[in-house]
Amino acid sequence: MTLTVPALRARRVRRNRRGPVAVVGAAVFLAVVVVAAVAAPLLAPYSPDATSLLDSLLPPGSPGHLLGTDSTGRDVLSRLLYGARLSLLAPLGVVLASTVLGVAVGLVAARGPRWADLLLSRTMDIAFAFPSLLLAMLAVAVFGAGLAAPMVALSIAYTPFVGRVVRSLAVQEGSRAYVESYAVMGFSTTWVTLRHLLPNLAPALAAQAALAFGYALIDLATLSFLGLGVRPPESDWGSMIAQAQPAILQGLPASAIVPGVTVLLTVIAVNLLGEHLGSSVGRTDRERA
Amino acid sequence: MTVRAGTTRWVLGRLAGASGTVVVASVVVYAALQLVPGDPLATLTGGKRLTESQLDVLRQTYGLDKGFVAGYLDWAGHVARFDLGTSSVYQDSVNSLLASRLPVSLALIGYAAVVTVVLGLGVAVVSAVAGRRTATLATVLTSGAAATPPFVAVIVLLAVFSVGLGWFPVTGAGSGFLDRVWHLTLPAVAMAIAAFGVLARVGQAAFADQLRREHVEVARSRGVGRAAVLRRHVVRNSLGPVVTVVGLLLASLFVGTAVVETAFGINGIGAFLVSSVSRQDFPVVQAVSLLAVVVFVVISTAVDLLLPVLDPQLRPAVTR
């Protein structure tokens, strides 16, 4: 016991030193991206679809085109701003749906009857065997290209990840004294679970949701990159990269690299926030124990 | 005697669970065809005109005239005999279409797996041994790598190493051993970057956890050498999480071939899946999906069975 205490403290100090700068940076970056997506019509210098073959494949920093142009002369900055909308909204939808489903599944498994736990836990184990991207591609094969079918498929594919976390946390939380005392006072299991237990899971859920957002963003952008996601005239960062591929071979990769780096930075920022939320969850748990 | 009986029951339970998963997955894969808006038969013909006898074969293979359950059983019977049907685009047996594309994909997966494991464990060991500054640098590097989607890795590698420096070819899989290694290097690295990041992070965490333990301190104070402590006490005890993650990453590499093969113009299973999805070539999509699930289930079951052999602490509790 005495050995673990200094180790714990050392770890906490190190985490705090690395934490704030990176986490604040991530939060600021994400705020900028969200504002850019919302205010795209105000900020974009050009229409995202305005082509100008005379100005094709201008490098970043060209006069009038801060991030250059793509192979049909469309302004990369304008396309990046407009592309942010679908690139962020679609994964957000997946995260919301899978969180709601996962919470429902996890809570029923943890707090419901034994047979429900067995059934749901076994179903979740089986669902893990379907890689999310494969399920999304299967949905595209059934319903055709577009974002709607993959969004539904990914929501289902991510549900067991949320469900498993919620189940184990709810089982832990359910053994705490306050839950028992409510039960003794005669409150129904459902009421105690929703009113008192669920709010205590919120920080862990937020951490899980942030990580899931990163995965969903990657999966959906991957589908668009493969030509199975958004359909023209709509576009997202994945489809921007796909359309810029021939230009890479001409030695002008900027119009592919810019959306690629944007995806990467967004995912890193979301992961940093998610890990930060997750680590603070762990901390309060340890202090409580 | 009782111990062995308990172990056998546990192993049989794992195998039954694995088979159950494959069966449920195959129901989902079969149901996908029925979910396509319109007549499943029209989906299977892919708009081509077939003779009545060819149509009969399709109806029979997919059990289209019967209900869902009887239809599924018909189809599952064919699949169980490795009869995966006929591609509606190529009018060729799915088996031979897959067989011609499997070797290059397996080579790619194997190459990517070697890169992942060597780099991942290498970086994890280095950051466990090295000073704090190196370890921090390694953490930043692996966090970034773990967050890198394959398609971003692909465009950067293409832009820098193929087009910019001209060191590697832009497309194709090459012929002959050395030529193939040369062609598959960038695709394998693109697939391995995220997996390497994840593995290195898990390894770092597991090693760091062991290094803090008392048994490591005791070994050090007894004068056991640094390399021996690392090998016998740190790495040995971290095998559980490391092997689990290696299994998961290997399984994910199968689907990962989709992006990389498409981008590098490699004619393997992954690129075949993508083109079959966009052409609604259902027999191929079903076969590759099933194959992916089977690969995942086999690897994760193998890891589950392997863990107790590697680490006695992970042996299942046996009832007496």
C-alpha cells in the first residue's frame, strides 16, 4: 500500500504537466473547426463548387487562394469549410445514436433480469466480430452509396462498445450504498437507475463518446474516400482526398494533403479530449474508493 | 482429473461460442441480400439476361422460393461445402475469383503485421528503457500514429516516397519475391501505421505498469541485469494485453486491405470487396464479409485459448 501511493502521485503530476497545454490546444482547435463548419457560408471566399480551369492546382499561398485550388480550380479552403459540415455532422449522428442505444442496452443488462443480461451480453460479443467498416460496406451494398445507410450501420456497430462500458460501470455503481438505500426506501429499480445512477455515468460516457466520434469520423471519411460514402454534389473531407488523388501523381499533392491533415488533427484533438475526460473519471473513482 | 475436465469444458465452451458467432454472422450476411430493395433474383443477376436454367440454379442456391429460414438453410448448406456461388458481374465462380486475389492480400497482411509488431514492440521497449524525454517523444509519436487513418497515410506516403523521392512504385503488386516486397512496402507501411501506434501504446502502458511493481524492484535489488529484468519480468508479465491487442490488430488488417489496395491499385481481396460493393455484386460481398468474420473469430478464439498457456495467472477458474 505504501509503495503504491508515491507511484500514484508521480503519475498524476506527470499527467497534469502534459495535460493542460495539449488539451486546451485540442479544445481550441475543435472550436475553430466547429465555427468554421457552422459559419462556412460567411467565411468561405468562394463557392465550394465554383470551377475555374485556368486556376487549377494552384499551390497553397497563391494570391486569392490561401490553401490553393484542386484539379478543377475549386478553392480548397472553401471546400474544406463546407466539407467540415458533413464530415462532423455525420459522425455526430452516429455517436448520438450509438450512445443512446448503448446506454439502453448496458443499463438493461446491468440492472435488468438475469436472462436479459445473458442475451444482451452474448449479442454484444457476437456484434464485436463485425468490423465497423465491414458492416458499413455491407449497408452500402444493400442500400447504395450515400451516408444514411453507413450511419445506421456504424451506429449499430458502435453500440456494443458503449453498451459494454455502461454495463460494467452500472454494475459497479449499482453496488454502492446510495443505490441500495434508495431500493430499501422502496423506489423502483428503473427510477433509481435513470434518476440517480445514469447521471453518475455521464463523465465516462462523454469520454467514450469523444473516442467514438474519432472512429466514426475516420470510418465515414474512409467510405467517402472509397467512393462509397457521400455522393456528388455533396462532399466531405474523404471525398476531397479521393478527388485529389490524380493530382498527387502529378507531383501536386497539396489539395489532398490539406484535407488529410485536417482529418488527422481533428481525430488527434478529439482523442486528446476523450483521454482527458477518461483520466479525470479514473481520478474521481480512485478518490472515492 | 477434475482440473482437466474443467479445462476441456472451458475450451469447448469457447469453440461453441466461436461457431455460434459465425452462424449468427452468416444469418446477417444472408439477410443483407433479402434487405435489398426489389427482387433478390434481380440483384443476383445484376441486370444480365440469364437462361431459365441459370435462374433456377440461383433460386435454388439462395433458397429464394422458400421462406427465410428454409432459404437460409439452403444457402448455408452450399456455403458450408465451400460453394460460394457465382459473381453476378464476372459470371465466374466466387471461389476462383477469390483464390486468384488471396495470395497478394495475404502477403500484404503478413508484411503489415511484421512491420506492426516489430516497430510497435520495439518502440514500447525503447520507451520503457529510455529516459523520460525519449519516452515522452515516443508517446507523442505513437499517439499521432494511432490516430492516423490509412487513407491519410496513403496520400502522404505516395506524395513523399513515390512521387517526390521516386523510391517506390505508385501502383501494382509486382512479380517475383523482391519486386513484390518493393511494391508492397508503402501499402504495408500505410496499413501498419495506425496498428503500430495502438500496439506501441498498449505495450508502453503494460511495460510501465510492470516496471512499477515490487517484483521488478526486488529483481533489480538482487542484482539481476537490466536486459534480464526486462525480458523475464517486464515483457513476460505483459504478454496478456500485448498478445490480445496483436490479435485484434491482425484481425483488423483484413478489412484494412480495402483502402490500401484500392489506393495503390493492388488487385487483392480488399479492392475486390470495394468494387463489388459499389457494383452490388452480392455473392462476392457475402463471401468476403463471411471470410472477414471468420478470420476475426478464428484469431480472437486463438488468442483466448493461447493466453492461459502464456500466462498461468489468466487460466480460467476451474471448479472442483
